[in-house]
Amino acid sequence: MPPSADDPTTHRYALRGRLVTLDASNTVLDDGVLYVRGLRIEAVLPADAPTPPGFETVVPVASGGTVYPGLIELHNHLPYDVLPLWAVPKKYGNRSQWGGSKNPAYKTLVTGPMRVLGEDPHFMPAVVRYVEAKALVGGTTTTQGIELFSNHGARRMYRGIVRNVEETDDAELPEAASKIADVEAKNAEKFLARLQHPHKLLLHLAEGTDEEAREHFLALEIASGRWAITENLVGIHCTGLKAKDFTVLADHGGSMVWSPLSNLLLYGKSADIAAARRAGLLIGLGSDWSVSGSKGLLGELKAARLAADVDEADLSDRDLVAMATRDAARILRWDQAVGSLQPGMRADLLVTTGTAGDPYAALIKATDTDIRLVAIDGIARYGIRDLVTALAPHVAVEKVPAAGADKRVINLHDPGADPIVAGLTLAEATSRLAAALADLPALAARSPEPQPLTGAAAGGVRWQLALDELAPTGAELRPRLPRLTAGRPHPTGPDLGPLTAASGALKPIALDGLTASTDATFLARLAEESNLPTGFGARLAQLLT
């Protein structure tokens, strides 16, 4: 959970620029001032309007660009975002065909490296620090968290600087969940009962394009016309759904998360976003993970623009920006707190360079080198040094050279920092991970058997990453309700298969770059991905630089 300002009663600033509010009227102030007190927006006014009470002595800081609400990501597998993009060799029909033990490349690229990093007390905290910073430098202020578990059987969500939908400790921001217990995932009545709870469930649904993927959705029909769907179900991916399925999902109050780049890379097809829109579904965005997706939402907005154009879907640039801001907030029931720039809202901000042209198209076209500021709860967390230090003058910052010639800095100061990562700099995290991934074969060979429950130790408690996409953990990322096949019920959804030892199959790999514009390997591989529509990868790579 992002910390409050050190003193909410005196922490004040005013930020001047073009303000894209994403409010109900889609108000854009070409020259406006955003007044922030503590963690909230106090006022949103034209630059020539009278100064609001309490800000008479506050001199507005020139942002040098356009101010948007911070980006809200509704789907990611954050720990895996240290891994490089996979050169996907062929099109798959569903999740079971490429993940887990059926695919040897999965062990080499995913299972082996993450076991080395996730179970080691030296590397695991570095993963946590690096992937959170990666979200920040891409303009993301809210995403899904990192789950840890310990040798004492305890589980917890990492509470860091970037807002975590799964653990907020804030009544204004009701927590969502991205996994459920095995028994709830496999029993329709228990799954429906779970959906009656007040929390949103962001769950993988119908991942793939074949009938097996669609069965994952059809299994939600408990009886004729009775569905295990409520307004609390947020379906991630939904690539296997037909137009009538989207109607069922919408009519029962469900919503969805679209991850177009990952869908196209793995399946050669994205969700039918035009049909989803016609059904009236509320839609958010997610970059999925670095193995088969964008580095963050700023990149995924570009992929979404290209995918919508390929499918000739009627989606404006404003529609797409809304998916990553106010519509995502509505899905979470957070729209009275974040997702737009209005008085009383949390000051989660993204500022990009320039004020010319259509403001929504400008955000979609913006690259990581265009980001001038990212703030969470009013605290400047990342951006151009002069701008960050103007808004957070007494906080030590760290250079982020990957984001442009040492001009950008990150503010990792957090009085309530989780001890897992407290004091760990981004530079040190980057160094540890790069060294570990370059030395994977030796590190994996340290023991011939998996080492259970190792991790950062404090007071006898040893933490490790809960890697749900690596092996079964007792919780599911998807409903796996049974369907009848040859008269016998079988669970739907993918089977990860047994965890096998990682040694012997691993090769050195490179740490995935923090930013797209500086990662030549990522850009080259993206341009060559064979499952993407003709010219899609090359065009996307061009948009990212």
C-alpha cells in the first residue's frame, strides 16, 4: 500500500499543464493547474482561475506536459517480469498446450529461472524491487501484487510503493482477489457462493481460441440459464468467447480484462473486443507478463490500438485510455477514489511530455522516454529529476539510467517499507538479477533436488515467492468447473503438471530490460514474432521507441 504523505496537512503542491481529467464529461483543460494537498486532489482549475484557499503561497510547478490519471493495470504476473520475451514457435489453441510440463521450453524459460530466483534469499527481494520499479517507469500506479509464503505456513501480499489491488488496507479501495481456493475453483455452487462475497475476483477465463478454451466459460452454466457469474467476476483474457458468450457475461454483471499482445503472441488471435463492446462489457487492460506480453500498460495501450485496428473494432483513443484509468477503477469499485482527476480523488498521476494534438492519441503514442512524472497518493515516485525533486525536495532519489541519460530518478523512500525489500536499491536489485540469470546453470546445480521454503529470513521466518504459474500452490487463478466428456465430468482449465527439477536444462538468459525503448533485444524479437498479424510486431516495436 502506498504510504501517506509524511504530513498530509502541510504537504501541498500545484502542478501546471494540460489536464486530461477522464471525468464523466471528459474535461480537458489545455492550461490548467492541479492542486494537491496530502494524498488528494484539492482542486482542478484553469490556470487563470483564482487560487483555492490554502494555496495562496504555493507557486505552481510547470509539468512541461500533459497530466493524466495514473495507469491502472488489472492483469499481470509481476514476479515473472524479470524474464525476457519468448520467441513463440507456433500458434496454440489453449493455455494447456504451451504452459507446464508439456512444453520443454517452459522449463527453460520460466520454471527453471524462477525457481532459482524465487527461492533464494539473495535474489527473491531483488525480484520484488525490480518488477515494482518496472511498473513505475512505465506509468503504472496500480497493479496486482506479489504473493509470498513462509516456512511457518504464513502467506501475505507484498505491500510496496505501487498500489496493490489485492492488499490495500483502505476502506476506500476495496481489495480484489486474483486467486481462489481449489475447492471453490472446482465446485460450481461453492464458486457461485464465493462470488456472493463483496470482493471482486480477477480470474483467468477461456484462455485460448479452441473449443477447450471456450468450455472453460461454458462450465460456468450450473443449470439451464443459471450461471456462476455475478458482478464480482472479472474474466481475464476471454479469447475463447463468442459474441453470445460476451452477452451472457455482461447480462450477469461480469466484466473483463483484455491483454491483446499476449493473446496474439500465443494464439494468433485476441479477444473479440468488438463483440465485447457491443455486449456492453466494462473492459480493463493488462500487460500479462514479460514472457509473452508488454513491459507495462504504456506498451499495452499501443498493442491495443493496433489490435483494435486489425479487427476493425470501433474503439477510439479515448476509449482505450479509459480502459487503463477510469474504467479499470470502475471494475474495482474504486472510481470514487482513483481513475480520474477530480477534487477529492487520490493524486495518482502520470505526466507525459508535450501538450499538442489529441490528448488521448498522445498518451497512446507516448514512449517511456516521454514520461516526466509518476505520482502515487500525491508522492512523486518517478520522473525527470527536476520535477521529482521539486515535488519531493527532501527525499533521496536514485538515478534510472535505462530511462534516458540519467535524467530520470526514482523515489523509493517508504517509511512503511516491507522488510523483505527495505533498503534495497534498484541498482543493486538489477545487478543481483543480471548476475543470477547469467549464471543460471551453476545456480540451479547447487542442489540436485528442489530446496523447499528457503527465502529471506527474519526471526526464523523464511519467505519465498508464491509462483502460481510455476506449480500448483493450493490456490487457483481460474475457475476449473467440470464439463461432461463421454458422460464423465472433467475439470476445465489448464493443468500445470508436476514440478520437475530444473538443473541440467538451463542456459544463461538476460534480465528483461526495464524500459522498451532501451531494450534492443526485446524490440528485435517483437518484430520477428511469427504469430502476430503481418507487420504488427515491427509496427509495435517502432511505436515503442
